[in-house]
Amino acid sequence: AQKVTQAQTEISVVEKEDVTLDCVYETRDTTYYLFWYKQPPSGELVFLIRRNSFDEQNEISGRYSWNFQKSTSSFNFTITASQVVDSAVYFCALSRGWGGANNLFFGTGTRLTVIP
Amino acid sequence: DGGITQSPKYLFRKEGQNVTLSCEQNLNHDAMYWYRQDPGQGLRLIYYSQIVNDFQKGDIAEGYSVSREKKESFPLTVTSAQKNPTAFYLCASSQTAEAFFGQGTRLTVV
């Protein structure tokens, strides 16, 4: 069975601090995608990154970086020098195979509050 | 701008009434989806459609109905059979693995 666990329900940091959001997944599939989405107060989910199960290279995009480790079934997300605009709920998700959004399993989300 | 439009943003329904949530996309995506989000929970799939005139039940389809008469449109009807309809509803579309989401409709039963 597929499962995504985001153990951190809420995190508060002071602006300019670094913060890491944890994501642990379970799957028996050998082919899958992992995603991070951001949900700002306006409500829509904003796509941040997709990683396939064969690509364990870490990725950096500006202040965002992602660490994918199959050995620990983790796909953690780090924000460097956090800003108030980073305040949002962040969801990690797992997709079975190469399927579309009908195969997405979401974690329960981590609410990040960045205090000015 | 290309994207997904959900309307209305807020919707109030009396018990026993059916209501329809609108979702339109101009991304030319084949697949469209409806998710439900409850406080402190992840998203749960209600229905999805991978092609016009075809749709499939998701994990929590009971009390909901959909149609897909046009590629651009995937309306969701919350029927009176849905016992706990108060929630945030998100529509999404995809062409490959990434899903793109609308801004959501917050439905409240009064």
C-alpha cells in the first residue's frame, strides 16, 4: 500500500532561518514519482517539484532544495533563508507508477509559519 | 493566462440540496480530477476523468456525481446523499504526471 507521512504538523521559524520539512513514504512499486506542493492561504496547490524513483540526485532551485534518499524512503524539502511569503501548507505526494493525479497519495501537510 | 478556474470560491448549501461546483481549464489537458480537503488532512480523490465522456470513481465518490461533456469542463455535483459535505474542494488537471490545481471552492452546509 502507498502511504505518505509528514510527521511535522506545524512549524514556526523566524525569517531568514533555514527550515526542513520531512516526508517519508511507503510503496512497493519500483517506479513512482514524488512531489512537493505548496498551498498558500489563497487555497490553490502550487506545484514545486517532481522526482522519479530512479533519480536520487538532489535538486536546488533558488532557496529551495530537495533531498531524495531511497534508502530511508525520504524526500525532504529545505527552505534556506526563509521569508514571510514562504508561509503556507506544504504537501508531499507519491504517485504510483507514471500515472496522473488519480494515482496521487498525499501526506497530511505541514503548515509553515515564517515570523517576520 | 492558462489555468484552471473554479467557481464559486465560497458556496453555502442548505441541507437536502444539491449543489454544483464548476471547474474549467484552458490548458488543453486530457485528464481532470476532483479532490476533497478536510482540515488537517491530505487531499482525497473523489472522481477523475481521463477523456471526454468518461470518468471513474476515486476513493470517496459516494454522494457525488460528475460529468465530462467537454474537454475543458468537469463539474462536480454534491448531492443530498453526501452526509458531510462541508469541505474545501479542489479541481485539477494534468497531461503528464504533474497535476495543476484551481483555487478551490469552500462549501459550507448551513
